Amino acid sequence: MSDKDDGPVSFADTEPPPGPDPRIGLTLAGKYLIEEQIGEGGMGRVYRATHLELGEPVAVKFLLGFWATVPELRTRFRREAVALARLRHPGIVSVIDFGEHEGELFMVMELVTGVSLASQLSAGGAPISFIRVGPIFDQLLMVLEEAHAHGIVHRDVKPENVMLVTALDRADRVKVLDFGLVHLGETGGERLTETGTVRGTPAYMSPEQCKGLDVGPATDIYAVGIMLYEAITGALPFEADDAAALMAQHLFVEPPPLSERGAKPNVSAGLEAVVRSALVKKPEHRPTAVEFRDALAAALKGTDPQSMVERGAAERSRLAALSRGERALTGRPGANKDERDARETDAPHEPPRVLVWMKDDRRAAVVRNVLAVNGVSALVCSRSELREADAVSAIGVVIVGACEHNAERTSRVRAHAQLGALPILVVDAAGDETVALIRAGASDVSLAADGDADLVKKARRLMRRGR
């Protein structure tokens, strides 16, 4: 890190090399006047420039001279420009122009001024407060969600490539930089590297990257998991004297619990689980960016399943210590005394929750996370048939639709011995299904076009009916 960590920087935290730079004072394409070097990455050097026609500051990135002679890297640099031009997102640096000057490739981008996340993580080795961690990583995952939706994998997500720009409301605004190692999936481009080639930054590289295997969106998720671990504890999960030893840990060593590293923070079981889910060795077992965002938001709010179970257990312990008269005052409105006493003296059980029934595990998990973030606990069942065990502690059923058998599935729930009397909410239904679903026994219907807000509102209404 450079001595500029405490002040504004742009794109990278490295100092320009000594001596005159022939690019300073150069006018590119007749309209970009280069004024000073402001950073340097692994493949490119970045300059501050002025758009002469508009009078606005811009950033100009050149492919470094040595790398500019390598055909593969020239192609990679062009591909970065194409990738960034495709992505229109407030958290992604915009590409303004692209060209070649005397054999040197350059890219013109919006100028981003702020501080790198790396500079914040290196500030005394202290963790970042949860108040900042939530918004920063939520925005970062939103950027990756957009990139992955376009078939684009960054492959070098690290704190140096995440800039924090302070907005007028003093909140952090995230900008993701340097897609220089970007990998285009099915949506475009030829393969530029052979399997077995290792590229990335060792501290944040996924196990599959360390092996030189194909990468996908899960590779970026792993890197974000490392960064989140570092932000919470002030320390990396894996440390070694050389890159080979560090990569071996990514491959074979499980990360230590958050509570045992760095500042030894007091973290919830839910937050621990979220970080660990991103750092599993097999990429297919990691969450998507959407799932990661929802789970992290729930863990930080304390509405994740683990926290809800812990609070339920704590509340039962508190009630057990009260006298019968004191317990009578804690019952829910409308409950009679015998019902309250029976509920409070029963053996411990899981807190009330809704049953989410769907064959598509991924969509069901998204619905579950949306509900969890808003304080609604859900048990996902993806089997074709419901069993008695599925009805335990359920106070409602959510059927996730988007299939032609929604009405039939609703009827099957109504006919179920244990679940038949519970309210039923059908989610992601088509507009022309509503009448058929109500006739089949649905208590409420949330259309696919209505969005998550409507889903949460109706799920809460469902839980109130169940109680």
C-alpha cells in the first residue's frame, strides 16, 4: 500500500515511476488531454485526463508496454472494454471510449475518486463496523449479480479493486474496478487461456483458480467471502509467506471461525454461516450473488433462521423462569389462559414457520431468503409429495408457482391430513391463474409481476392467519 491510503486515490494505490512520462501532455484521438498518472495495475497504467470538448475529467488506461506486445493480452484488454461497455450499473465504472495510439491500446473511462476498500482494511488492522459492512458488501454483490447475469466473471475481485466514494449523505458508494482478468462465459468471446493457467491474486483466489480450472460466478463469490471475513475480523482467513503455501490453504484448509481470528469479533451463528457458505471448497455449493446478498442482510438484521431459533430458545428459557401468574401476562392477545399455559409448558420445539413447497430448489431458496430478511421463517420442501414431518410447526404453506400444475398442487395441500386446514399462499402465479387457484383452495395469490414487496406483505398476512 502507498502512503496515500488516508486520502483520495483513483483506481490504484501505487505511485508513478520516477522520470518523465512521454504520455503526459499527449492528446489522444484529438480530444483527451493526458495530465498525470494516477495509478498502475497488473496490466495497465491509469492517467487523469480532460475531455477537451466537454471539459470533464476522465481516466485513461493504457495496456503496459511489455504486455501490449503479447497478442493474448491485447485481446484481453479489448475484451475488458467490451465487457465494461455491456454493463450499465451505478456500481461499475463506465467505459466512454476505446482506441489505439501508435500501437498502444487505451481505454477511456469515468474518473472515480475515493478510497479503496484495501485502504480501509489496512487501517490499523481493525475490522470495519457492521454499520458499514452491510451496505458495502450489499452493493458489491449487486454489481456481481449484474455482471454474472451478463455471463461475465471478474476473476480478480479484491479490496484494491473496490472503491468507496462518499456520497452527499456521507454513505459509502461502491465502484468495482479493473475487469482486466474478466472472463466471458457463454455470452461471448473465445477462450483466451488454457486450463491449468493460474491467474488472480493469491489471498483472494478460489480453490478452482488455484488449480487452474475453469472459473464461474462462484469464483467471485469466494473472493467476496474472503473480503467479508477480512472486513469483519480485520484479518485474512489464510496467511502464508509465499503464494504456493497460501494457495495450498485455499485448497485444503478450512477457514478458522470468525471469532478466533484478528479482532475476535462477537458474531452470530447466522453471520458465521453466511461467510462459511461463500468459502466452501466446491464452487457448486456456494451461494449465488442474490442468495449471498439476502442471507447476509438477514444475518446482519438477526432475521436469519439461526438467530430466530436462538431467540426462540432464549424466550422459552425466560418464560420457564417465570411464575404461572407472570407467564399469563406474556401470552399473545386473544389467547385463553389454558392455551397459553399449554404452549409455554410444552417441550421445546422449533418456532412457528411457513412451509415453502417447490421443485426448483434455487427459486425456493430465493423466496426463503426474501422471507427471512423480513422476519418470516420458512422451511423449504422440494419433494414431489408432502409428508407428515413437513407439517411440524408449520402455520402456513407457500406454493412457489411458475408451473402449469399450481391449482393441482394447491388442491393436494388442501387434501393433506395435517396441512389441509392451514392458509395457503401461491407465489409467482400467472395472472390468469387466480380464479382457478382460489377455487382450488388458495387463501391468497401473489403474481409473478408483483415483486418481492408484495410477497412479503402477503406472507406476513398468511402467518397472522395461521396464528
